[in-house]
Amino acid sequence: MADLRDVAVIGVGATKFGENFQWGVDDMLTIAGFEAMEDAGIKPEQIEAGWIGIQYPFTGFSGATLSDALKTYDIPITHTENYCVSGLDAFRNACLAVASEQFDMVIATGVEKITDQGGRGLPTSGFGHPVQMAGLTAPSAFGLAFPRHAKEFGTTKEHLAHVAVKNHFNGAVNPKAHFRREVTLEQVMKAPIISGPLGLLDCCPISDGSAAAIITRADIAKKYRDDYVTIKGMGFAAYTNLMMYDKNFDYLAWRPTVKAAEKAYAMAGITDPPNEVDLAECHDCFTITEILNVEDLGFCKKGDGGPAMAEGRFNIDGQVAVNPSGGLKCFGHPIGATGVRMIYEVTKQLQGRADGRQRENAKVGMAHNLGGLGGVVCGVVILTNEK
Amino acid sequence: MAGIVAYGAYVPWRRLERKLIAEAWGIPGAPGEIAVANFDEDSITMAVEACRDCILDEPEGVGGLYFASTSAPYAEKSSATLIASVLDIDEGATTADFGASLGAGVAALVGAANAVDSGAAASVLVTAAECQLAVPKTADEQTLGDGAAAVLVGKDDVIAEIKGIHCSYDETLGTWKLPGELLPRESNPRWFTANAYIPAIAGAIKAAVAEFGIGPDDISKVVLAAPDFRTHQQIAKALGIKDPAKVQDALFAFVGGTACAQPLMMLAAALAAASPGDKILVAGGGDTYDVVLLEVTDRIADRKPRKGLAGYLAAKQNLDSYAKFLARKDMVPAEPEDNVSSAIQMWRDRKSVLPLYGKKCEACETVYFPPRRVCPNCHEYNRNVDWKLQKTGKLWNFIDDNLTPSPEPPTTLTITDLDGGGRIFLQMTDRNVQDTEIGMDVELVFRIIHNGSNFHNYFWKIRPVR
């Protein structure tokens, strides 16, 4: 058995994220999958196993959604569903399979096709109990952290707005981002209110998209390219769908982020995250989510997320570049695709190929993916270009 | 004979001034206001409120539940059993649904008295509630209001003894609804009241008084059911009652006509003002014209404090537009909901959804909801007991959400710490958005959550303690 740290990413691909009305699931998986294979320099017949992250049943069922797109028939393909972490969990399972040496060359993909459904916001009907959970929406589930965080630490709506301004600044130059424009603090502050403190510009959009990564062992990776990246740390944690009933949950930290980060840092040997992590694709479905996350990831002290954001400590040239891609907020958030899209961005950054949004001298990058109505599940993957 | 052991009432928080209806249509308006059920209320939820006001969440020993309404949310499917279940009344109780007539409220009271007197039930909780729709621009629209009442009929510790019951009926077509129709149809109201309603109710009362062997001076208060304000006055006149203080106010001024719930709501008001020895005559009307004579006992002084009709009437908020009234009455198409439910799941979870049972862990004493086999605090497996949650608490956290489809956003989603233990996620209702604050005292109320899967899905919400 190889070590998980011997697992390498040798190719990545992604569609443009956004309201891809013109593309179906098959189109997007094909575009992302073939881009990743071309980037890796491999052919579809070299793929020995595949994983596909999808959250919503209306996007697709089973591994066949992927084999239908790539025509990679007769190999094992697994569908992973873990809320917004569906894609990163596809990547995790692909890495474990390679580390086990069961397979040498695999593909991890994610896709979501939401805009066919019309409607507004993410569909949450059927999540949880018919009446006990009724009315809970994604922005309200995360937004519930604001009153508690504000009461305890003095976090303000303006602090939240800084997250959106930063992520739009980064994403505006990203050709595949859902939005390609900057927003001002004033625009964010004055946007129509969606839930609690969260205005329209505090919320990530409803996007379609797909992303893919080609994964192999480091010793094989060398044959394909010199600038492959490897796993440095990985941690996943699931908490509960019922956090609002849990007297031990204080809404001051996303518990799965804390736990997943602990595991990933331990594996990576990272003890001083803000000085050892150069960039992080960090789950920013809502601005308040990122405020707690940067604290939970140890990028600043608990409670300092708001002021640190306002000071620019997480700008692309700050202490840790958080969401250089534009994040979910600006790049978009097709649920099942997002985790793999984070791997796409971190890989590009560590390869020095993030045109216009490159974090200088990036050596260690993180993909942090949080899911569920509130922080239910989390995955943290730390990649490095250091051999 | 049986008597009344306890009584309660409920009036929805929202009211509409009649002049707003009149202004909207450019027609003459009557003075006063009508009580308007919120969009999450129906006759079942209002009956639950009135019953809780009556028995103060103490269902032990209640042997039956009779529900009366002409506006029950199900044409087929008992409302009485649902209400009994929410109140946590023993499943050995007798239950029945009365309806189809404005006279159903007093008919249910008579039925309960008979059941208790015959020994079939130790006690019966009688509740009547109405959540009515009127054809816009009609006189009915300004007349009808929403409300509920409850009366516990039993033999022990009665605050008012039933001294006599007189029954009669009259077959005349006044108001009716056809199957599948929500709006009432009517023949000729002026003809109907003059030729059927008034003669029938006045005749019933005269016959009853003669049968009971009492004179007009013996009666302290007469509760006269009437479809509208004018008819109410005409009945009193037909009976020759000279002293207006003897005629119980029919609640048209600030509630509106509550159909079959009206006489029981009026009775609740009459009992609240009664003294030992008072004789109260209750006359229902509409198809069924039943008359009940009550005599108040000394025990009326021992009544525990509660909101009662006066409390609910005092706590109110006026709707600022006729449009909001129409929206509450489902007269305006709402945003389609995509909620789903399962009759089987709701059956499986009936004890947690309806009377609101959680669990108490026997290892760490944590009270928790929803009920699960493993304690969320100490993770002990299968060492717990069913635990009925208290219906009061303190707001621990909340958010006002505009994304969830609602007739009147935002939807206030809350996390509440219940008195006696348990933290619960509930929507908030009947509140001013700007007045919500962490730490405030709240009470739980039973409401409609949605109508997914083509049935009514009920659960609890919170509202500020008033």
C-alpha cells in the first residue's frame, strides 16, 4: 500500500460555471472530463475507475452518469453524495483507491445542473423531516450563526460584506467564473435582504457546472508532467443534520470544519496554518460561512474573522489568499462540482497556471468544502507542489 | 346532572377594521373589526388553542372530545381525533365531529352532557371553532370572524351545573355549502331570519323556559346565537327582554360572527362575568335550536388564571390592508409550495409531532428533541423515556428568512430553549418582526406548517408571550 501522501493530481478540467442553460449534465461532464484528460495527457481508456459527486437526484443517479458522458464503460464508477462536499468526497475516495494501489489511474468528477429546475434558491424540499425542519433554507441555516457570532465577537454586516468584495475582486479576472465583475462594499451592504443579515450579494449564486481531476501515484505522475501536485494532508468529518436541536452547539464555529482541519493539519504536519498555508479555496456559500471558516481553519484567532477580513489578511496578497478563484460567491456553486473545482483551482495555483489571479510562490494550498444546512459535513484537502 | 368544569376561548391575533373592507369596495361599512385567522391557522388549530385555554394543558381524566365546525379543514377525516391527539387525551376517549350547521356548537354541548349523564364518558371536552370564507364584497365578508371556544363537561367540581336541556329543529334552507365548495351560498337572508331563524330560536327558548319552570326574572344572562348583529337584536326583541344587561354581547363588534363557535364563545364571556347562583340560558341556532340552562356554582371563584376570551381579545394587531386579509383567506393565489410529506411518517412520528414528546436520557438526564434511540449528549443507546416537552421557553437564536415561500415574508426561524429542558427548531408566528429578540419569553402554539402531499401538515410554532 502506498501512502495517501504519494497520491498525485496530474490533470484538471472545469467548465465555465454559471447559468449554463445551453449545456446538459452530459455536456458539462464531457467538457470538464476531456479537459482534465487532455491536461494530464491521458486517453479515456487509461482510466481504471471513476467517482462522480452529485447532490441532487435531478442532476443524475449512479456512476453511469459519468460513464454515459465519457464512454468509460466496464470500469467501476461510484456516485458520492455528501451535500456540498459531494465532489470533494469523490476526490477523497479516488485518492484512497490510488493509495491502496488497487488502481493506478482514476478520475474524480463532480457535476450539478440546477438551473433546469427554475425556482429560487436551492431546492430544500424533502431535506429532513416534513414538518420539523420545514422552512429552513440554505441562507437561514448558515445565517443563524450571525446573531450568535455578532453577540459574542461583535461581528458586523460590514465584516460580512468584505468577504463578497474580496471574492468578487479575485473572481472578476477568472474566465470560468460565474460572475466576472467586482462589487463594492456599498453594493453588498445595500443589496436586497435574503435571510437575516445576508443580502443578495452575501449569497453564492445558483450555478451549473462540472469539474474533473486525474489522479495517480507520484511515481507514475513523473512520466506525465513535472509540475504534478501531491496530497499533503486530508481530513473529513460529519457532524449532524440536527445541530439546531443540539444544546452543545453554539453557532460560533462550524464543528466539522474544526474537526476536518485538525485531521488534515495533523497528517500534513502543519502547526501554524496562517504561515504554512499559502492559499485556500474555502467554502463561502454565504459570507458568514467564510468568516467562521477562516477562524475554524486557524487562519486567525476565533472571533477575529470579521476584522481580519476587513484588514485584507485574506486578500490574494494577504497572509493566506482565501478564495483566489473567486470562491463559491463569485465563481459559482454547482453543488456536486464545487469540491472538485476547488482541487482544479488549488492545482492550477500550485502549478503557477492561475492566470491573472496567481498567488505568488504558492507551495501549499487547501481545498475546504463544507456542506449541509449549516455545517453538517466537511472535507479539507491540502495539496503541495513540494516534492 | 352534568355541568361545566372549565371553559376557554381563542381569538386570533390579527384583526381587520370593517372600514378597510368598505373602502376597498367603495361600499358602506359597518363599525368595528373582525378577527382574522393567520395563514397558519384553521379551525383545528384554533380549537386546540381554545382547548388549551380551557384545560391548561392538563388532559388527564378527559374522557372525550367533541369538535364542532362548519369550516373543518377536512370534509372527510376527523378533526376531533387530531385535536384530542394534540392535547394528549387518552386514546380510550370518545370522539365525534359535529358540523354542517350553525347549530352544531350547542348540539355538541348537548351531546356531551348526554354522554356524561349516561355514564358513557366521565367528561367530554367540547370545542367549536370557525375559520370562515365569505364571498368578497358581500355583507357576510364584513360580518364573519374567526374564533374558537372550549367547554369541559363533567360531573365533578363543576363551576356551572346544567339544569335543563331543550331540543328542537327547523328545516328551512338559509345558508349552505355544496360538496367541494368553500364559499357559502344563501337563499334570502332577510326572509330566512324573519320566517325561520327568529321564530325558531325564540320559540325554542320560550318552550324551554316553560319546561324548566323558570320565569324571565330568574335568568341572569341569555346567550343567543345569531348570524348577524341585527338578527341578534331582533331575537332579544322577540323574546321581550327589556334589560339589555341580560343579553350576552354576541361579539360582532370585535370578533365577528363565528357561526357554530359563537354561542360557546359567548358562554365563555358570560361565565367570566358570572357570580355563584347566576342562571345562564344558552340558545344555539341554525337548523338545530337547542337550549341549555346553566346555574353557576361557588367553584367559579376557584378558577385558575388564564388568557381567556378577554386576554385573547386584548392582544391584537390590526392588518393594515384589505389585501393582506384576502391573502390570509387564500383568496389570492399563493406562491406554489413544493413541500412533501408522508402520511406514514406522520403516523410513525405522531407522538412527537402532535403532543410534542421528546426523550429524556436516563444516563445523563438530557431532555432532547426529536426523539432518537441514541442520546445526542452522552451517546447512550436505548436508555431513555418518552418526555412531554413544556410549551414555554426562551428564544435562543433566530433569523428572519425571505427565501422560504410565505404569504407574508419573512419567515422567522428560531431555536428555542424550552422550560424544563430541550432545544427545538421552530418557526415563529403572530409577532412583529422588529420586536423579536434573543432571550425573549415565548410560548408554543399548534399551527399548519404546509399542505404538502395533499393533506394538512401541522406542527408547533412559537409566539411571544402576551
